[in-house]
Amino acid sequence: MFCVNYIASCQKSDGSFALKPNGFLSLLPTSGLAVRSLSWLGGLDRIDKDRCVSYLASCQGKDGSFSLVPSPIISEILFKAVVILIKMKELSLVGHMIGKKMPMERKAIVPPALDYIAVSALNILGASGKIDRDALLDFTLNCQNPDGGFGERPGAESEIRDTAHSVMTLNELGAIPRVGASN
């Protein structure tokens, strides 16, 4: 299938995936989405899975959460740059990627989404052992607020998007029974 060839051609030598073949920018979300798509299309045998696992695992920080790129400092700089550009109304990350405008009040990809994308991709690749599960579980649970929802970081206001991604991450970690359905 032509999609498999295209997606596989976007893999870089470090195991990550760029937006386009021979692209220079690769981020955790692009790599995670490539893995999920190839899994659905039966094309995981077309990529260097070991390098992809190494790349994805290297995006996990000491606090357990995942970053856009392996270096948390660079990830924070990229994230802040995107937020500034969005505020300047020069760039809409999702809109730029799909060629459409998106409301300016939307945020760029936030940690709970990165956590879910990374854990999901590593699970698909059979590399869940590369995740510091306890650190990620503690981080995610510390993002839960008294209202039952989750914020993007500990102490951040609950939002449905962050709550949904946190629940999906907990599910990927096999931790839903520990949290409890009534919370």
C-alpha cells in the first residue's frame, strides 16, 4: 500500500519520523502517529523498530512525562516558541500540519497527549519495558485534581483533553483499576 511506503520513507536515521521524507524536523507525536498508522496498515516490518524504540524512550524525562524531543530543554524551547507564534497568530500547529486554520485559543500538543502517544507507540512496538512506568504513573496521577479531572501538569486546571489523554495513558499502562472508575 502506498501509505506504508510513504510513512516508512519519513523515518530518520535516529529512528524518529519527520513530517515528510528527508524532512529535518521530527517530534515525538509524528513518530508515535507513524508507528500507530504502520501498525494498522501492517507495515511495521518496513521500519527500524529498534531505533524507533530508542528514540521514543529517550523522550521520557526524569519526572516520568514525555517531551516533544529527547532533550527536555530543547522540547521546552520548541513548545514555548510554538505558543509564542500561536499568540502572534502567525502559526497554528495543527492548522499548519493539515493546511487549515484552527482557533487561536487551542494549545499546542501538551504533555498528557505526548505521554499517551509515546506509551501507545512503545506498546505497539513491544517495548513497554523501556518506559519508566512508575515515574509516568506517579506523574500522571499527580496531575489529577480534586474535581476528578486532570491538568496538563500537577497543579494545572482540569481540562477534558488532558483528562482524556491521561485516562488513555493510564489505560495503556494497565493502571485503570488502580485509579478506580468512581474517581
